[in-house]
Amino acid sequence: VSAAAHSFTPPALDGVQQRVVGALQEDGIAVIRFAELFDEALWEELAADISPFVQQAHDLTRDAGPQPEAKDDFLVRRFEGVEVGEAEENGKKGKYVFALDNPWLRVAGSERMLDIVNTYRRQWTRLYYLDNWFTVPFPNSDTAVGSQRWHRDPEEAHVVKVFVYFSDVDEGAGPFEYVRSSSTGGRYGDLWPWGGKVRKPPPDEFDRTIPAEDRLSLTGPAGTMIFCDTGGFHRGGLARTAPRVLSIFSYVSPEEKGRKRFKVDFGGREDTLSPQVRAALD
Ligand SMILES: O=C(O)CCC(=O)C(=O)O
């Protein structure tokens, strides 16, 4: 246990934040509406900011083939990976640089958000990835590839991811799916355990072993917000009839400094940040 964990003092949480932490502790997953945590103006700002990316991604993938063969075929990432538009300029094929007033960073690195994640992890976590995703629908797709298959994330046993849907996600849009109570210490924590040899369990055996009622399919309208311990089993993005647009934020413990997949331009304002925000963005 690190020094940071020893000195962690749980912050005061409001009712919504407590509900999210409680559900994370119980099931490894919590689903709320973005509007329960943040105001309408911020939603509008994010929606406007993501919209040109969605248009570009549509154009880029209009002639997608019949079947995806790799992750890059079905997933367009705005700030990393397949670089489109401003990411090409900003990142120059390196890490994307977010200004401190970037709206995604303001949400992902907000105290409101960090207080939830940090209380669940009982330490000041580090934001190591944030992105916008456009998942390409393939009407004839019959084989799951990559993260479309059940898996546990490799970073840490209790890595936390937060997804916000910016499109309506029904079964045809490849919803995120999760096995309740499947992270380490949970009811299904010992099945193909985290860090073990089997990274992607055989689908038939998986379905036989884990009851359907514990396999959650997170459909929902735009504005749906999912907090999740992705050390537990999850999959998603097998879209057939509609694209799926979301933002993703990932949080790890402070020891994982090397993993950070973006940069922050603090503009000399480091000292204005609260210690937990600074720890998250450093
Ligand atoms: O696209 C999805 O819903 C799955 C994402 C996933 O597996 C991940 O972020 O680790």
C-alpha cells in the first residue's frame, strides 16, 4: 500500500456520489444520468465539441467493409489511435495535449468526478486516458474481435473507467456490457481471475458459467453515464445498425505514472489546482 493510500481522507460526498460509490462497491458498476452530476451548460458544451468529430468519423467510415478485422476497423478514436482532424495537428502522432480548460479534461479531472473514483479506490487516482470514441456499425458482423469479447482490463485489478454516451445506444449500437460483481473479491472474481493466464475466456463456457441475469447490457439514451471497475468482465462495441458515440475516462493508482496516454498543458496554473486534481493530472 502506497503512502498516498495511507494518507487518503475520504471526501464529503453528496447523495448522487454516494449512490455511485455504493453501486461500484456492490456490483462494480453504477449507471446514472450525466445531468445528475453536472449542469446542462456543460453537457451542451461537450455535445457541441464532439459533434465535428462525429461528422468526420461518419465520413471516414462510410465505406467500411463487410467485417471488422481489428479494433481500428470498428473504433475511431478522436484523440489517440486513428487520428482525425485536430488530433493530427495537435498530437503530431505523439500524445495529445489537452489545455487545462478543455471541456473533457474539466469533466474527467473535476473534483466531482475524482471524489467518486478516489473514494472507491481509497486513494488519489491518476487520470491516464481520456478520449472520444465512434464505434462503427457493421451490419453483417458475426464474429467478436478485441474488446468486443469478454475480458478483464490488464492495467490494474480495479481500474475504473467512466463512459458517457453521446448517442442513443440500443442493442444494435453495441452497448457496453458488464458482469456484475466480477472484479477481484466479487462473486465472479475467481473465474478466469484478473492477472491469470486466460485473457479472453471461451464464449460458450462463459455463458454457461455466468447466469444471464448478472450479465448487464448497458443500453440507454445519450446522457447515460457508466462508472465501472473494468478489472471485472466487460465487452462492447459490436454495433450492427447504429454507430455508438461516447467519451471514455480511465483512472489508475498513482504508481502507474508511466501509463498516461495524453499530456496536459497547465499554462502555469498548476498551483491553482486542488491537490487531488493535480495528482490526477500530473
Ligand atoms: O467498447 C466497449 O464497450 C468495450 C470497451 C472496453 O472493453 C474497454 O474500454 O476496456
